[in-house]
Amino acid sequence: MGAHLGETGVVMVWIPGGGFETGSASIFDGSALAAYEDVLVVTIQYRLGIFGFFTTRDQHAPGNWAFQDQLAALLWVKENIKFFGGNPDSVTLFGGSAGAISISSLILSPLSTGLFHRAIMESGVAIIPNLKGLDDERRNDLQVVADVCGCSVLDSQAMLKCLREKSSLELLSLGKKTRSFTRVVDGSFFPDEPLELLSQKAFKALPSIIGVNNQECGYILPMKDTPEILLGSNKSVALNLIHIFLHIPTQYLHVVAKEYFHDKHSLTEIRDALLDLLGDVFFVVPGLVTARYHRDAGAPVYFYEFQHRPQCFENTRPAFVKADHTDEVRFVFGGPFLKGDIAMFEEATEEEKSLSRKMMKYWANFARSGDPNGAGLPPWPFYDQDEQYLKLDLNMRHPSSPPVVDTVHGKVLGKYVSLEGFLQPVAVFLGVPFAKPPLGSLRFAPPQPAEPWSFVKNATSYPPMCSQDATVGKMLSDLFTNRKENIPLQFSEDCLYLNIYTPANLTKSMRLPVMVWIHGGSLVVGGASTYDGLALCAHENVVVVAIQYRLGIWGFFSTGDEHSRGNWGHLDQLAALRWVQNNIVNFGGDPDSVTIFGESAGGESVSVLVFSPLAKNLFHRAISESGVALTPGMVRKDVKPVAEQVAIAAGCKTTTSAAMVYCLLQKTEDELMEINLKLSCPFLPTAVDGVFLPKTPEEILAEKNFNTVPYMVGINKQEFGWLLPLNVSEDVIPAAIKEYLGGAEDLVQNRDRFVDLIGDVLFAVPSVIVARRHRDAGAPVYMYEFQYRPSFSSDLKPEMVTGDHGDELFSVLGAPFTKGGASSEEINVSKMVMKFWGNFAWTGNPNEKTLSAWPEYDQNEGYLKIGATTQAAQGLKDKEVAFWTKVWTKEEVEKLLQEKN
């Protein structure tokens, strides 16, 4: 252990390998790792072979004794390590080969809960083939044991008693005659097969490092079983070995031959391909599959490939062997610096000493914090959906040299992601915090600046989405994502993070326009990571920032007074925009050229930010897609009744605002979610709070007292076709039906007109009114109607739907380039739309010579119809606006008369 450890030293427990047949704690010297990294190293032993895995498959000898030994050792560490200066609450397991398999198994076992906190698996995981003996082999091996030892196989208890009377030498002699005594599903340590447990996510989602060497079956393992193939092999011999080792039926061997041997002809080429195949099957593929399961369960995962052939084997191994099985171990333990009884190197080169120091640092950093990154080390990104990993070699570098950027709170590590057709990659930073987690007393409170950090924060994995109905959130994320694969979703009250996509060379002084994306979802669902800013960023040379904000009860609970003013989600949006002002310059963005854009509730958010005096100078242009602050029901002045509904659902008293707020603050996140799910309508509106939103949108527009920035406002041709507007009274419905349906009896025609009615009330009419008010206040305005049916969701919608709610997103965010599979027409539509949006972000005007002319929305009310054929038009929904303005005015007059009476 390190000389300076107190009683809180980081503990690293080494589990040795050896195929579960050989191995010992004492052949590993932890002194260099402990001294250089100031950690406490524990090496353990466990029973091997028949002693560690003998089983009768019943209660008399259920087996897995080796794993039980490991549990006992970990329990000892938990109870005793404090006396050696170690922290029992900071235990990291690390092991190689069978030791790594053991660690992978301990992660899957419910019996190890609380005994360790992080895990490093070097060249081994629990799903490696052939770890489970076949049932026929087990029965045969039991009979062999019984015959050799003179014991009865018919009575498990008697057999166990008989074997216990034998000497250890007698039992050892059985090792070469039996091979099936390995791990078993005993219902206790292993409740099920490892692959089943992984697929069910029935394991501990701990931070983990998983890795392989670049020639796992290069020398050591072939020398043990088939040394003759090291000289060379023909295809016939190779396929026969594959059949024997992997139990692949002969009729399928041609598939394997085609994959690995199709272009190999010489004996050495076939040998090399065979060794690669065996390494892939036994180590690489199981390691990668395990890493994916851990990642998809929400566990932080780091993956590596060790690539250095130790110099000490120059004269003892064939020249073709690269980094063989277990070669990394001598570097992890600081082998180049060990000179005692346990020497791992005769003489290491200076480069090997440097590699060993780096690896010890990575391993120890991970043991300390769950993140291997640190000062002076090449950045090591998360193993996320992009499946980035670190190549460990003398000239160590990440495959794409990820960027590290300073923020006012600390450094963040990103990653480079390439888009087909572009030479320069995009720098991506995911899950960058822009505020403190809104927990405890910060629930129902304005967001506070993020706490600073002194390390390099890993920003290469998706942040959790804000708390919401997980079923609806996942469904809508899968529907609207422009990513090729749906991302694994997590939900948390701790969610104030943003994602950044920048094409800028971060060493240059050029400042690019910034486009801040505000997601939709009725203010109750959604998240930043559903939307990939990669294509828009690369095509239009802009910095894209996707932000998150509190939703539902967490984001918009308001009592209408000082106890809970509400609009917490909008205040989060302001906090994100302030963060952009203070930090985006370091990401190549221009804080004086910020465009906010959003869809649906994101469009409404953009609209209210334009109205809010608190947002002044935080942005310079705005785009509202299918949503504005006049959308019926989105903004309310009298929010107290809504707060009381939430309080009643929560079982809280509604006598005073203070009582309601105090009661809801005591609820856990899970309890609030149960309340959210109980509400007949979980939507909570934007509140006219007198601060963020001083007056109603109608009053603000009438007074022209808002940020008159250039504004793009748009709708889709067929917005929602299945949702009745909640605030259209029953008295209005007959007039609306007469206006839209007339006396038509045609069912299809009536359906289409009814869909138009809903879309007009919720989106089209409010958007046109907002556009007119902005125009009349002197702001440059551009309007559009999106009329294209994207292929990505066409299988889910009737053929008559064209330009549905949210359909423009696929074009705006470049789904044809990120999802693939689009027609040339759809690609061209997306290119055009991104160019319009990008031009607007650059100049406040979407036009350029290569595009269809887009007229400004002036007194002539010109707008652009966007589709496969794009053309300018005039008077978007002018007839419908006139009708609904008249209806709503009538409603308001009748409402005032009723209040007077």
C-alpha cells in the first residue's frame, strides 16, 4: 500500500487468472502500483480446478466454490481493510483472463452487492464460450471421478463424503481426466445464465473498464493446446480445429471460412487468420458484447485494445506474435520498475517504462473516481454509441484525438465524429452541465450556476433526459430522432445538461454562428439527445447547441405567487443561454450571433423567450417551428387551479400555497413521477408570473414590448390530426364545423377538413397572428409552410398525411445524412432546408442566389411553401385567421359579460 494512505485510501483488489486451473496471488507484486499511485493493492487467491468447481448439481455440492472464495475475500476486505488504511467504500476489482471472467461474474451475481464499486476486466468476461460444461460432459465426468476414486455416483451426499476423504494429490490427478467442472447456474451465485442476466439488465451498473489485447491467441494459448499450428496451417486443419473448439457444425464451417480465410492462401496467412478468429471468438467479441450491455444499462464503460509486444519476448516468441494474452498485466503492475523476487521484465525500454506509468495512472485514476482520465494522459472517451476506445501502445493516441476545451467551470473532453462526405470532423461534447442539479431545495427554484471542477470532465456520453413519463418519452424520442440508432434513454431530476456540435478548428480565432436547439414535447416530455446536430453543423458551418430544461411538474409547477412562481423550465433555458454567452467562444462559436430555434413546445419556448425581458441580449435571431406563445392553452394567467390539482393528486393540503410547495418538496423523484402519471393531463402551462413573463402574450404583442429580433415562424401543412384543442368551448364547435365542413357528406373530405381545423386552431392561426405582430413592431419576419412527407415515419402514418406535426425536423436536422436510406429527392429537400436555416443563423435572412426566393413577411404577407417543389405564395391561412379571430373575439366578449353579471 502507498506510504501516505490514511484511513480513506483507494483499494484495488487483484483477482489472478490462469484458466481456473492454475494461478496464485503471490506471483503478482503490487508494490510498484501502490507506490507510484498511492493506492492499496490486495491480491487474493481462490480454489481452482476440481476444488473450485466440483458440483453434483444439487444442494449437497452446488459448485462455484471459487466464486464463493472471492466473495469471502471481498467480505474480508470490507470488514478489515480500514485497519490497513483502506476505504471499504472505494473498492475496485481488477483482473486478467480468468480473473477478469471472475469479475464479470461478480458483477452479475446478487451475492456481491455492496462489496465493490468499480471493475476492470482485462481479456475476459463471463460470456466467453466453453465456460459452461455440457450436461453430457458433466455426467461423464462425475462417473469418471466416481470410478477413479471408488465412490458411488448414485448418492450425492455419499459421493461428497467419499471425496472429502481423498488426498489433494488424488483429486489433482483427476484434473486431466475431467474438463466440465466449471461455473454453473446454481440459483444463488448465478441466478441465470450470464447472457440472460446481461440481456435482462439484471446486474450492477458499475463503472467499468473492459479491454482486450490485439492478438489474444497469439502464443500462450495455442502453445497449451495446439502448438503445431504456430508453424502454419492449411484450411482443412484450421476448420477442423474450429469445429472441435467451437462446436460449430460442419455444415456451417463454410461461412466461417468465407469470413476469415477467403483471401488467404499460404500456411502462415491461414495460421494468422485462425489465431485472429480464435482471439475474436474467445475474447474480443464477448468483451465488446459485454461492454455494449453495460453501456446500454447506463453504466459508464471504457474500452481499450492493448497493442504492444513486450521487448522481453524478442527472443522467446515467434516474430508474428503481437500483444499476446495477459501481456498487459506486466504494465499494469509496473513491471519495468520491479526488481525484487517477482520480476516481470529483464530490462524494459524507456518507452515501455513510460507506457507502464501511463497504464498505472489510468487504472488508479479509474479506481479513484470511475474515470481513467487525468492530467498528462491521452484522453480516453466513454464507450458510447459511437463505440470509441483507446489504443494502448508506446505511441498512444485516440483514433481521432478527441478535443479538450476550457469552460468557466472546468475542462471538458469531447470526441470527433465524422459525417460522410466531409473531410473535417465535428467536435461533439455531450452532457455538459450548465447549472447545478435542481435537487432538494433547488426544486421549484431558479437554476444556479454549475459547480466548478478541477479535472477533465468526460463529455462523450448522452446525459439523462429530464424526469418524464418514460414510456411516452421513449416512444416520441424513437419517432422523432434523426439518429440512425435509437439511443438508450435514462431519466433523472438531475438533467440540466447541453450537447454541443462544432465544426470549428478550436485553435483558430474564427467565430461561427451559434444555433441553440430547444426541444419540443408539450413541456412534459423530450430531451436534447434525441436530436443529433451533426449534419446541420457540418453542412452549414454553424455551432449547434441542444439544451435540456425541466418538464412537467418539475418545470412548470406554479402557485401563481411568491411561493412558487413557476416557469422553472423557461428559467433553465435562460441559464443555458447565459452559459452559451460565457462559454461558447471556446467552442468556436460567436456569442454575439446566437439563434434560438425549436419545434412545438420548443417553438413556444422560443416565442416566450422573445417576449421575456430577462432574455434580452442572450440571442439575436429566433425560429419557431409549429409552436408560438399564442398556441391555445400554452400560457395561463390563473395557474392556481392547476397547482391545486397537482397537490390533490399528491395528497397534499391546498389550504395555502406554502403548504402545497412544502408538501411537494418532501416528495421523492419517484413519488413525483407517480403523481405525474396520475394526472389526467400532466401538462402544466407557462405562467404569467410578472417576472419572466410580465404580461400575457396578447398584451405584450399589443404593446410591442418584446425583443424585435429577426424571426422565422412556420407551420406544417397538416399539423396534429388527433388532438382536440382543449380551450375551444362547446358553443364554438358548431360554428367551426359549419365553417370547415359545410354540408359535405363525403367522409374522406370531412376527415381532411377536420384535420385542418385542429391544425389551424393549435398552430396555423396563432403563428400567423404572432408573425403579423412582430412584423408590425418592425422585426424582419419570414414565414413558411412545410409540405413534405418524410420517409422516416411514413410507415406509421396514413398516406393522406403530408407535412405532419414534427415532419420538418427530419429536414432541418439532416436526417437523410445521419439516418441514411433516403431518396435523392429527400436528400435535396433536407439540403435546401438546412441551407435556409443556416443562412438565417448567419445573417438573419434565409435567402441566397442558389435557393428559391423567400419573400419577407411584410404587408403583402408573402411566405414560402417548402417541399419537393418550393415556391413563394401570399396570405398564409388568411381566411382561417379571420374566422378564428372573430370567434375568439366573440368568446372574450361573452366571457366579460358573464363576469360582469
